[in-house]
Amino acid sequence: MKTSTKMYMWLYGGLITLIFTFNAGNALAIECYECHGSKNIPDYRPVDSPFRNISSGGFQGNHRTHMDPAANASTCTKCHPGADHYGQGHRNTQIDISPNINNSPLTATYRNGSTAFPQRPTPRLGSCSNVNCHFENETPTWGGATFTVPESCTKCHGSPPEGANSGAVGSHAKHDLYYSGLNGFAGCHADHRTDAGPFSHATSAGRNLIVAIQNPFSSVNGSYSGTLNDYLPSQSNQFGSCSNVYCHSRGDSKTIFVPNSEPTWGTPLPSDCTGCHGNGHGTAAEITSGSHTMHVGKYYYGQYVFVCSTCHSSTASGNQVISNSANHVNKKIDIVMNPAAGGTYTANGHAPGGTVGECTNVYCHSNVQPDGGIGGPTAYDNPKWGVVNSVFCGDCHATGGHGHGSVSRMATGSHSRHLAYAFTTITETVKCMICHKYTNYPFITTCSGNPDANVTCHAAGTSAKHANGKIDVRLDPTFGNMSAYLGSPEPGNGYSNCTNTYCHSNGTSISSGTIPPTTTTNWGSGTLACDACHGTPPGYANGQPKANSHAKHTGFSCSRCHYGTTTTSTTVTSTSLHVNKAYNVSGPPNPLHLHLSLPPAEPAPPTVVTTTHLCFNWGKCIFGRIMG
């Protein structure tokens, strides 16, 4: 049986009809590429040419960039329905176009139509609308300039996608700050730039996204819980969350990636950094790794207020702003001290969970200023990060009587002299807060066994006055309600003096309750004589504001009546009985006289008196009576 078929060709401007007659029984099947593609090396993709090339069979179009080199007949069906089972009858001078190209969610058409149109020697080329492979954007005109890598990667979905017709924005913009440009997306998606057909992946739009989150320290990828075929602008874009990813972990391990909260794509994490590694006290999740609790968290010794940039100045600005994303989520722990703190960290740049170092020559762990108060720190402690109790009070500026870290007391300025006194205290742990009162809690004489001791000395907020670039002097009201230190709080600019302190007054406030105006010598001036405060003897007027018979006892040395305080009458030999909010009257052993204080209403003398004179009340003495 013979069969005839027609082939239509344009030749020299005219349509020529060629009629082929062949035996149907002897017909040989041919493949699509034998007419449309390349025959020598089988390639189903039609050859692209700027004009109808009868030598190569090429014609205007962009088939080669839309189809993968491994394409087959079924690949053509995305745009040409039924192409995978075309028979000889499809040679009908018509080009069939799918009524919905690539089965897009929106109706995607070519030249705003879906019906077949005739082949022409000079085709009327158009563009596609709503097609999913171009993220529902209007495409360039068919047969136009070929897309190139990497310049054309932004023409469909944006790089990164920013919403609207560039693809669901999600959290792309935020991630682009860290994994920027075309190299960045390879951390979560397949990199098609080196594919044989770098843009052929676009025609697979509608299939699931390839989400393969790379962990820089592990061959085990992170995972994404969301729907993978819901990413086009017209879709609902319901996102999922990521898990087991380094970039959202606490940053303290190379193998275990645990965040404080699992990040959901498209939902911003808390601005206070608590979503991943945490922040300071008062935030939803406190950072606890290493020594962070002591530096930024709530702790036994109160709450420090160090901001992140104190130690991470090359990464952060303040406490919640990333100033350099290159040093954040970069597989390293970057520790560069703020210039105000100075010093260095010996393990800067170590890997998460790696060997930690210690701080050296950092202001926060220094003696603040030398003796004399002029200049910067002269001694530093070098605590190791994460080691509990690696630094105590005494390791920086000596104990000050605190008893932690050193048996010595601060010797700068007048500390040695002041810390030798008890100031009514029972334990040495409370002495510091007499002059450095950081709380408004009542004065206590001991921390031992006192249920209020911790809050009195170390209430929340007290650490804001410690290692803060200042020397904050505030006397406890017990020792001077109107007292003040007249110097500058900034260290290194010398010493000044105090005013209106009980400690350097004439002592009358014990009776009157009012501290008279006083002015001390400068801090660090050396040992004072007795008359620098209360006179020798005390010279306030009798009865103003309290009784005073010292003038009538000038023949006696101080030790005659205050032997418990001074045995020499020129130096204080018991600091616990001096500046102790009390009048301590005691005679020496084997006294030559005895003071008996009797009520004014009963002036009768006792029957046996072995003193040279008798005082009924201080300020009212009867002289000349010698009894016994």
C-alpha cells in the first residue's frame, strides 16, 4: 500500500508543496530531534538561530536555554501538548501551544492566546504571561537575547526574592545580609550555575523546591518542615521552620545545633537576639555559655550591664545591633574588646565549642588607677573564660576587707587606714558599702547569718556601679546623710575630699542626731591627728549641741577616760572603739578615780567613793570632794 504525504516549504518567497510517496509498510520511525534538534549527537532541543537556517534547521526561539540537554519528547509537552506522541500528521503548518503553559497555577499563555497559529518565514514572536517558570512575570520576547549566568539569575525570582512578582520574600532579605549574592543561596538550595543547562531548572517550576541546608561543620544537612511547592507569588506561601542548623544555633558547638527557639521562615526572630544564643538578664532567654551569666545575666552578685559590643566590638554595636554581619554566623567566635575596655582575648576567632582563652590587660579586671590617683591601671588579673571562681574581688583591686581572693587590703589612697576601722561592723564583708553604697537598703553590720545580706550588698542593679569606668563614692546615710565626695568619678585624675561625714566630725551627732558641717583633707593625705576632727580636747561649747566638760579635764590625758580607745593618748589603739557611733568611756587598769553617772534628780553621793572627784552627769562635775 502506498501512502502520500505533503510537506510544505517556503522557497524563494513561494510556497512549494512536495509530495512524497512511500510504502507504508516500509516506513521507518524517526525521532523528533531528526527534524527539530541535532542528529549527529542526538539532542531533542530545537536549534536556536536568529533566522530560519535551512542548513542547521535552526529558527528563532530560546529552546536550548529552556530545555535540559537530556530532554526527551515528553519535555516538549510543557508548552506543546501531545508532543510526546506526535505522529506524521502533526506536520500541518501549525504550532500548537498549551492553553496553560507548564501547568501553571495561574493560566499561563503565549501571546495571550492558547490556539494554534501558523508557521511563518518571519514569525510574529511574543511573550508568556503568568507562567510559573518565570515566577508569573511577563517574560522577555521569545527568541530574544539568551539568558546568561550569572547576570540573568535575577530575571525570574529575584536575588534574593523580595516579594510581589519576584517570589515569596520569606526571610530571604535577612539571610542575604549573611549569605549574600549568588554564592549565598547555595547554602540552602541547589546551585545550577554550573549545570549544562543552567536555566533549564526553571521549566520544572511546580515541582518541589530543593531545600538542602548545608551545615558548615557537618555533612548532615539541616531540615525544613514547610511545604515545598508553595513558593509562587499567587500561592499561599505558608512557610515552615528550620531545624538542626548551625546558623540558628546557640553558637557554642560544632556538632549540636540547638536554638533557643526554632526559626520559622518569613517570621522575624526576636530583635534582642534571644532566638538563637540569648541575651542578658531580663530577656526571654539568657545566654549562659562560658562566663556570660556573670557578665550579662542575673547572678548572686547582682546584674552587670555590659553590652555585647564591650567584648564583641567587631561584630555588634550596643546590645542588639549587628554592625558587621561578616563576623556573625561565620563559624568563629570573634572577641575584640571595645577600646574603652582595652586589652585582648587570647583565643579570638576560635571555633564554637573550641578551646577558650583568657582576657589580658582589660580595664574591667584591673586595679583601675595607681596609688595617687593619676593615670590608668597598673595591674590586671587575667581570668579564664568559663572557669568558675577564676577571679575574686581581691584579684583586681585587693579585697578591701572583703575576704575573697586575697588576704591583703587595698593600699591605694587612704584605704589602708579606713579599712583598719570596724565602723560598727562585725564582719569585714560589709565595709566596702560604707563608702560605696550602691543600694538603698538599710545598713547592716554583718552578712553572716543575715537573710537580707545579699540584697543589701548585691541587689539587682548594683553591678551597674562596678567596672563602669567610674569610681562611684556614695556614703551610707548612717555615716553622713548629707555627705559627699567632691572629686570627679572618672579614675586617673587625682584625689579629692569628703564633706559632712560622721567619720570626720566632732562626734556630737551621736547625741544630737545631726552631723555638723565638716571638710576632710584629700583622700590619700596620710594619717590625721586627733584635732583634725574633734579637737584635743574636743572644743565644742558645753550644751551646744551636747554637754562638754573636756575643758575642765585638761589636766588629764585622753587615756585616763578613754583607755579602751587610746592607751597612749596620741594614737588610736583600738579602731573598733573609734568612729563606732558610741561614746566609750573606760579608765586604765587600777584607776585613780571612778566616774559614776547618776540621775540629775538624785544628786546624793554614794557611801563609798574612791575617786578624786565625782561627776553626776558629764558637763556637771563636783570638784574637790575627796572621799574614802
